[in-house]
Amino acid sequence: MLYEMSLTNIHPNLIIKRECSVVPSWRFPTFLVDTSLADYSKKQTLNIIYKNVFNEIMESSPSSSQIYTDASKTNSGVAIAIINGDQSLSYKLPDQNSIYTAEYFALLEGVHLAIQLPDSTINICTDSQISSAL
């Protein structure tokens, strides 16, 4: 798989990092994961309700920065996208990747982007329920 990734514009050595932390675990920042939108069944909830609930969640957040991640798997391939304001990143993944792997890669790239931003609080928004279960 590393060979296939080298053929794309994803560099595995930037994704797969094996570093020991010098910061004790009790000093790590806390993360808030809001899954309240998942309480609404997609099949039984109107799009306008989803939008309103999402907007309420965003308005109640102290952050002004949002990063959006998404992944797609179709007959024509597998790809991920990460969006932060005017910045848009997209990567094609090897076709044998599952949608779950793609969602994880998208979320991981979103976290890598968030680490580089100066803001202390950043919302990372994903529609992947499997990724948000981390």
C-alpha cells in the first residue's frame, strides 16, 4: 500500500508518525466531541432540520475556525477532501481503500491541518460517524 500511496500526492511518512511524547498524558489538551447531530436519523429528518441543528452547534462553539473533512468512494476511485476557509486540499487514494479508511485519512489530515493553525480552539466537522467514534 505504501507504494500505491507514493504514486498519489499523499506522503506516508507525513501521515504515519512514530514519535514518543515528551508531554505527560495528563497535560494533553482536552477534546470535545459533539455527536448530537447523530441523534437525528438521516432517513427521518428533513435537511432543513439538519442544517438548523448544525448551525446551533456551530453558534454555541467558542471557535471561529472550522475544518471540514469528507471522503468518497465511487466506481471511479477513492478520494478525500479537507476544507478550511478558502484553503481546500484533496487527495486521491489507491482504489483498494475502503470508505472507512478514506474517512480516517480525511480526519487525520484535518487534525494535521488544525495543529498548524494558530487558533487555540478549532472545530473539525465530519459526516463520518465511524471516524467520530475514535
